[in-house]
Amino acid sequence: MSEVQRPAGTVASVMTEERMFPPPAEFSARARIGSLEDYRRLYDAAKNDPEGFWGERAAALPWTTPYTKVLDWHPPAAKWFVGGRLNASAACLDRHLAAGKGEKTALVWVGEPTGERREYTYRQLHAEVCRVAAGLRKLGIKPGEVVSIYMPMTPELVIAMLACARIGAVHSVIFGGFSSEAIADRNQDAGAVAVITADGGWRRGSSLPLKKNVDIAVEKSPTVRHVVVLKRTGQAVEMVAGRDIWWHDLIEGMPTDTAPEPMDSEAPLFILYTSGSTGKPKGIKHTTAGYVLWAQTTSEWVFDLRDDDLFWCTADCGWITGHSYVTYGPLAAGASLLIYEGAPNAPHEGRFWEIIEAEKPTIFYTAPTAIRSFMKWGMEHIEGRDLSSLRLLGTVGEGINPEAWIWYHEVIGGKRCPIVDTWWQTETGGIMMSPLPGCTPTKPGSCTLPLPGVVPEIVDAAGAPVTPGHGGWLVMTQPWPGMLRGIWGDDERFVETYWSKVPGKYLAGDNARQDKDGYYWIMGRIDDVLNVAGHRLSTIEIESALVSHPSVAEAAAVGRPHDVKGEAVAVFVTLRGGVPTDGLKDALRKHVRQQIGALAAPDDIHFAATLPKTRSGKIMRRLLRDIAAGRETVGDTTTLEDYTVLATLRGNDE
Ligand code: WT7
């Protein structure tokens, strides 16, 4: 295999896990899918007759024009529900009002500053979305135009997404932790015509300068005509006349019954940028009908949503998890959502448990990196808290180590809650592999089995299925409604990245293996992508940021194991001259923070005279990964151009 392949040894502990946890009988008794036979029946139906299966499920969507064909599949181009028209915000709101559920709680929001709390019924949420939609229409934003959203995790973020959807505008949510450079890149790539932001956002008691970042970005975003600003923190901001408008002024006097724009099934609903193995983030494109159906159906299956549930997904809407399991999935399913604005340790490390005690969510969905932080912060923040409202737990973003799984099960779940370890990606639109909590026996560290409609295969580099028990590339052999429809503005890269290495199949970019029970175990990425705290970062993006600093000649970024974040960013840097100083390390960290955002700031910086390269000049990251992790180099070094480089690098280790 190529040099960028992760050594299989990094998942060794996971691979020896033998424990099995059957779903509790009382959970299964009430579950939507309560037995493996039911699961298999659904699975086989979806596999053998995808059109019949999905056609049946799509019937409940609020079509304004019926579709003529369920699926039109010319790999890699999929069209689901061809010719149909509907509106995603109507699927999340209007249809529940029509069904008499207007007074049901749609959203409970807890602010980071203690004591701040708001609640919206479906009727109230619908009204707010309508007002913002009308305001955006009045600004002249047209169906198909792109609106960037750069906001803190407030109800208005969800409202902004749905308001865009309502007028047929394509939203591109940019995580509030990203820098002005990152906003400018995304505005330019998408041709965004407007940005919706806030004056600032709370993060651990201090405020982030969101509007200021947007101001800098918009100077470099010639397509942006309008900036809408929510007053959140009350900090001073500059308002540019003719361009900027306050959110409260935008919605002043606007109607609460704005008609939804009927959109084609395949009209883009949103773009979400994610890191790939090149320097430029990819704008992953999702469309309307298939995406909403996938988000809703997977929410119902995996979280077993019932009418009396309160669902807390801790993800920010800046990530795909916040799109599919905060906004679209649970709302399309008519569920009640809980969202929290701030950090889990603000103002103290027991904040989540305090919120659970007060709000009584029944389902809690978070990331392994958060769970490892909770473990580290200690039992004193949890003991004495009443977590008995919880009936189901979930994880997403990276594999969960069995130790954290067991801790989650025992301490947070009180041994009574099933855990759903959900494998999926920005590209897949929704969960692909996961236990169904009422029927799938779980094994700590495995995402278990594919959902109905998902047909995975594990193949070698020649595209041939590997023998069971062996690792290989994870591919999908059939289309599914929530799949990405392209990379914004770059069809070639779409084909190249996902569809060319194993022709006709979707290449997920992860290694995986199947065990004797057919369970899937994800073994990490096959490309140069790091997974830091459950978020994908491209090594090349970090390297490009570093070499744009005047002192840096060359840089290589790799991941090393980190007990909380999963992976930490380690960089190896050669300088243009001069002596490395501690001041320079701080300067480089700050530089990456400015270029990309705090998530990408390197944890370790190693200065080196040269980097290990192959004779053809490729940096041997595999060796750097070993050094960064403090491991002996086990792999083949015969292609290394200069052996002394390794010894020198080890000598430089700090
Ligand atoms: C990559 C996708 C899906 C939303 C959050 C991340 C890794 C994700 C799991 C899991 C093992 C996982 C994969 C995947 N990943 N969930 N349950 N077990 N690995 O979305 O940023 O698009 O990243 O995250 O490597 O390819 P993303």
C-alpha cells in the first residue's frame, strides 16, 4: 500500500474487543425496530428494491409536485425523486402544523451565560423562520443563490438555515471557530451573495468577534452584497451603510406566513465545506428531497425517536452533525430538540450534567473526544447529578476507544442506555452504519451494521473484496438518498476523489474491517486527513498555512495520538534561516490560527534542518508520524533519500 496508509497497529486495542452488549429488553419492547429479524427484513427490502423502499418512505414528504421516478442512477450521478418539488423548511415545520402539532416544543435552547433559556413551539419556530425568510427575500436573495451563515449556536442559527431553505437559497454554514481567511475562501468558492452573522458569540465566558471576522472576510468577497447581523453579545460592531442590516431590523414587520418556495428534489439545499487531502476545502453539495428523507429516516431509526423524547445533539451547526441531527433530521421527524450554545466546561466542568438534570433530555448524542474530556475532568462533576431522564446515548466523529465506551455506558448511561456508535461523513449526509438501539447487540468500538439502504464493501486497491477479517478500503456499492451530489464547482475533483480509485463505487476514504459476525470496525483514514476532536483537518491545509509564514521554508503536518482529542496536530518545520526560538513557535501557532482557525493550531512544533523524503521528493509522513508519536520506526525506510535525517529529527525531539 502507499506510504500514506495508517499503520494497522493504531487500532490494535479495538480489534481485540470481545465484549457484547445486547439491547435491554424493556428498550426493545418499545422500540421502533425491536428485533434483528425486523432489521433484516428492512435491510433486505431496501437492498433488493431500493425504489419501492424509498418511494414508500417519501410518500409522507410534503410534495407540491409529485415526482415521476424514485431513482435515476448513472454513476456517479444520482437523482432521487426525479421531477418532484417540495420545500425542506415545509418538511421540517409546516407539515407538523398541518398535522396539529403546532403547540409541540420544537426547540429548547440553553445559552452559555447561566440562566439564559428560550423555548419555541413548532408554531413559533415556523413564525420566526417565515419572518427571516421574508426579510431575506426583501433583500433580493433569489432561489439558488448562496448565503453564508457564521453564527453562534443560538436558535437563530437554526432559523437562518431554515429561512434560507424556505426561499430556496443555498446555505453554507461556516463554523464560528473559523478565521476570517476561512470565511473569505468559502464566500469566494461559493459565490455567496450574503452573510448572516452575529455581533459576537460566547465561548467560555469571553466573546468571539464574529462580525469583525466577517468584515475582514467580506473585503475579499466581491460577491457579497448583504451582511445580516444578530445582536447576541451586545459588543460594539461597525455597521457598513447599504451593506449591513441588523437581524431585528430585517424581520421588523415581516409576515409570519411566508410561502415556501417549491424546490426541485435535486435543487441544492446546502453546501458544507470539509477538508480533503489537498489544500482547498471541498464544498460538499447536498440536495433537497433525498437529503431531508435520509436525515429524517436515520433520525427515527437510530435514535428511535418517540413523541415524548427530548433529543440533545451537542454538535454545532457548523458541522454536518448539526445539519442532519440538530436541524433537518429531528425537525423533519417532528421531535423536540435541545441545544446548548457554549462549551461543556463553561462556567464549570459539570455544565452538561447540570443541563441534563434541568432539561431532562432522553437522548444524548456527542463525540468521543468530549467523552474523553468528561472522563478526565473527573467524577466530582457528575456524582449527585440526576441523569435518569436519559434512555439512549450516541457517539459520532471518530471511533470510540472501548475504555471510553464502557465509561459512557456505566457513568452516563447508568448501564441502562444502549449506545449507538454512528459512522458517517459530511459526504454521506446522514448516518450509514450504526446499531439500532432496540435490536443490535453492541460491541465497544464497532459501529456494527449498515442501515437499510446502505450496501458497503471492503476492497483492496484493485477493487476486489478482501477476505473477511482483513482491513481494506470501505466503499459503498449502491446509491442512497442522502449521498453528496458533488463538490461545489468542481466536478472533476468529485469524480477523482470518490469515484475513480474503485470505479463505480463510492470511496469513503476510511479503512475498515469486518469481523466474524459481519460487524464493521473503522480503522482510520486512508488519505492525509487528520481527525482532531472529531473534525477533519487536512494536513496540506495546515502545511500551506505554515509555509505562508515568512520564516518557514517547508512544513509537514501529521497526526499523533492524543488522549482527549483523538489526534493532535504535530508539525515539522524547516526554516528559511535563523535560529528557532520559542517566540517563533508561538508566532507559528498564531499564524495557523489566523489562517484556518484554532482547531488547526499545532500542538507540537518540531524544527528540523531537513524533512525525510523519498528519492522522488515525497515527504515520508509515515516516518514523521512515528517520530511525532514517540514510536520506533517499524516500517520500510529503504526508499528514504537520506538516512541521517531520521536520526537528526529524533535528536531534535521535544
Ligand atoms: C470521518 C468523517 C459524521 C459527522 C462527524 C464527522 C470519522 C466519523 C466515526 C465513527 C469511526 C468515524 C471517519 C469519517 N468517523 N464517525 N463512528 N467511528 N470513525 O464528519 O468531518 O465528515 O468526518 O470521521 O474517518 O470518514 P466528517
